[in-house]
Amino acid sequence: IGLTLYKLDQVLAGEALDEIIEPLIAEDQARALAASAA
């Protein structure tokens, strides 16, 4: 998905999970939409 974060310590502490989860959800939705349109 082309995401680069330099916050491993915050992710492991559970503080920056939204910064990873939200782009993953958006990418999944975009791929599902593209697949359903094809």
C-alpha cells in the first residue's frame, strides 16, 4: 500500500494502530471495488 511509518515503538504500544489500520482498510475497499467493477 506504499505506507512508511517510523513509529514502531508507538505501534507496539498500541498508540499508532489507527495509522496502519485505516490505510489497510482503504486499500482493501479500493481493491474490492475495482474487482467488483471488472
